[in-house]
Amino acid sequence: MQRRTALTALGASMLGAMAPAWAQGFPSAPIKLIVPYSAGGGADAVARLLALGMGEELKQGVIVDNRAGAGGMVGAEATAKAAPDGYTVLFGGNPELTIVPWLHPKLPYAPLTDFTPVVLVSQSPNVLVANASLSAKTLRAALDAARKAPGGITIGTPGNGTPQHIAVELLKQQTGMDIVHVPYKGASPATVAALGGEVSFALVGAPPLLPHLASGKLVPLAVTQPKRSPLLPEVPTVGEAIGLMRDDDFVAWYGVLVPSRTPPEVVKQLEKAAFAVLKRPDTRAKFAALGTDLAAMPGDQFAQRMRNETKLYGDIIKRFGIKAA
């Protein structure tokens, strides 16, 4: 028994000694970046920019693999169950990492323990907008005007259980107004609904809104985050506009994560490559053109943000009994 224990300890020490040497040769093959959303969307576009740059930094191909389905859960599960060797990486967002644990009790992965966050890449502001035909141009005036109109206050979002839906429920509770949440199947349909006057307002991420904000067809009233977005610096926060939701941060973010137990040396190399891309002079402008802000948050801070946000969403979901679609 003692001999077996000694051999086991020897084997573990040899593997430990070999790990840094093996990591020095990383990567020796192409890396797969799993994007749990459809090709052609805003998150996919950011992921492809990052993949191209990281491939240049690592001197190895970084191939985008779109695994859409189940609100991001398909791609997240595939990454969580992949070998923890750095060759399978997730480009994940808050829906599948901080919200779904509260909406799907039988989730096939545990976001806070099955992944090691590498770097938070970007975040897009969620913007509350109104059709330009609404005469009021401030959030307070717009809410008052909509309350008096037939049908009252209706706010379209990309769907049930999304960050936007959760923000609407909190706004409804804090204002005491009779706000009707109207879920759509994505940000684009919710944007179209606001353009056509089907709903009083829409709360969606910035990417599909930008052309309509530029044309003046939609009016931005507020962003649902503690500070103004660099992407839309002239748009006040909900806290500035009506004194509510001052500390709540409802943005759509995306970051790089790897399966837990990935060697720290490999995680460091991936983090270094990602940061090199994010620090390039033209990256911020490229992200802005896609409707997203540069985040560039290191892995330890990213992990803490995930923990904080998971608690925030969990508290609100339980309080208001929010269900998945």
C-alpha cells in the first residue's frame, strides 16, 4: 500500500513538472472558439474579430465554431465537457452563464465551477428606446405619456428570461407603474415592433438599434447600467433619468472562458493573446462599429463579476417569478 502511494505521488509530481514544459509548446494545433449563437449576429462578429487577432498573436489558427441552440446552452455545454487543454474555448455571454442556472434547474453544466474565465471582451449597452412619433424625449416624460395612452406602457424585449426582461420587471417594481412586458424572439423583432408602434418602447442591445438611432426613427431614452456607455455618451442612465436602478448593471457582455482544470499556464497564454488584440489601437473603433464597448477585464475580475451578476439575476428572478419561454 505504501509502495502504491509512493508511486502515485511520484507520478503526480512528474506530471506537475511536465505541465509547464507542455504549456510552453501551446498552441501546437488550431484552437476552436465555440460561439453559442448563430453566425452573422453581433456576438459572432465580435468573436470573429477576436479570433482573427488571437490567431495572429498565438501564431496558430483560431477557428470559430457556431453552436447555436437553447439560448446559448448548447455551445456552453459542449465547451464545459471538452478536454481542459486550451484547444476548446468558449465565447460566452451572460444569458447562458449567469441567467439560465435560475431558469433551468437541470442545466447540464455549472457556469461558476465548470469554466475558468479568461478575459471579459466586450459589453453592449441595453437601450430603452421609443418611436420618434412620441413627443416626449425624456424617460420620465415618455413614461407619463405612455401611461395615459390607450394600452398603457408596453415594452418589447428579445424574450422571456433575457437580461432585458429582468430589467423591465425591476423597472416595473421600482416605478410602481403598470408596465406590460412584451417578449419577442430576438432583438431585431423587438426593434421592428418599436419602429412600427406595436409597443410603446423597446429595451434591446445597441447593435440593431444603431441605424435607427442615427436616422432619428427611434429615440434613445436611457441605458440600464450604472454609468453612461462610451458608445452612446449622450444617453443618460436610468438612474440619471428617473433616479432608479442606480447600481444595477444590465448589459449584454461577452467573454472568453475555458473548461475548468485547464492548466494555468495555458490560461495565461490565452489571456495574454486576447489582451494584445484588445489593446490594438483600432480595436475599440471596430467594436463601436458593431455596437459594443471594449471591456478588457482580466480573468479574476471577470470571475467575480460572474458571481455578483449570478446573485443579482437570481434574486430578481425569484422575487418576480420569472420563467423561461
